[in-house]
Amino acid sequence: MADPERSTRLLWGAQGRGGLNLERIVRAGIELADAEGLAAVSMRRVAERLGYTTMSLYRHVPGKAELVDLMRDAVMGDEPDLGPPRGWRADTEAWARAGLEFYRRHPWLLESAGVRHVPGPNSVASYERALAVIAPTGLAPAQVAAVVELVGAFVESAARQVVETARIERRTGVGHDEWWGARDSLYEHLDRYPTLTRIYEQGGYDAPLDPFEFGLQRVLDGIEVLIRDELRDETRCPVCGKAIEAGATGRPRAYCSRACQQKAYRRRKV
């Protein structure tokens, strides 16, 4: 485990130029991790890659744990620019898709994931950009932070499946669909499950939906409902927008008229 105080000094401190310096060590570690995975990264392997002795690296970074913290922050500086704002939903879609591609390029990030990594300047800048996408929705500050965490967790979870599938395909030489297509001995037993059989017979598995895109849209739908409900003006009818007058009993009314109430009910039934 990394020493958080040492990691903080390394992440936020000045870095040397020329010769063997922290930047070169970190980049060599990233190249090694991208090519062979995080398990391949060691102070010895990084030193060999740079043509230096292992001991020479310890003058710049205390050990592998701190090196991984530095590597994580360095790659965060390579995140693509999402371009000019287009609205919270379009920007969140772009951010999520870019995040998935980011994990594909650096799958070792998933191996090093955890809740107690000291963030560096690039990591904080990445988080700042995500907050800036959600903040204009008008949600409360705690909700803005929670939405960013929700989307980030969804992307990380989806990336784990994508990266693991790709890793197994490379290792075995057998594609995902090919492997499942050869499981006839398993499928012989599945007709005892009526719901599964019905869904299969009705074509539920003929053209499967992209799990990332399907999941992303459902997450965003939920956030959109939250934004709508949190920012709804309760003094106006949610159907037609007209001002709602207080009822004869003084109790608050949800709609301006019986007609709008019925319209809202019919919409919910559709």
C-alpha cells in the first residue's frame, strides 16, 4: 500500500528535467502496464526499460505503490477534450463513452482501482470536468457529486466486463460469441425454465442490445427524472404549465384542473 503522504508530495511536487527523472520513470511504468498489465510493473522492470539500475529509481520514487499512484494520475492528463458544452445529457454521454475507451486503452487502471488513492492534479482536474458537466442542471451540490459518482461507477463496472472479455479472447483465441455458440450441451437443459424459453423463442437473444449503451441511457433517464422532479415548480401545473390555485379546503393541488389530472393519469398508463 502506498504511503499517502509520500504520494501527495510526489504527485503535487516539482519534477526534475533531463536524465532520469520522475516523468520518464512514470511513462515507462505506463508503457509496461499498457503492454503487459499491472502485475508486470516492478521497479526492476521499469529500470531495465530505461537502462538504469533499480537503485537509481529509488532516488526518485519510494516503491511500486507510489509509482502506480503517479501512473494513474499521469494517464488522467491524456483524457480527450469533450469540446464545447451541448447540454448535461449529451456531455455526460460523451464523458461516459470516452471513459470506456480510456479503460480500454489502459485496462490496468481497473486492477489498481480503489477508494483510497491519493488524487493528483490530473485526477482532480478530471473530477472537476465531470462536476462541471452536472452542476448546470441546478441539482443540489450533494446530488451533483452523487450523480458524478453514479455515472463513474457505471462506466467502471461496464469497462470491467469489456476488458475481461477482451482479455479472455486474446488469451484463448476464441471469441465471446463463438464460445457461447458451442455450448449445445448446456442449452439442452434450459427448456425447463419457461420464462427463459419464451424470451428465447420470441427472439430476445437474436439481436442483443449493447449493454453499455442500454445501461447508460437508463442511468441518464433516471438522472433526468431526478432533475425534473427536483426543479419542478410546484406552483404550476406539470401538464400545461398554468398557475395552480389553492383548493377550497386550502390543501395543495397537484394540477390546475381535473382535465390535466386525467391527462397525467393517461400518460402514466401508456
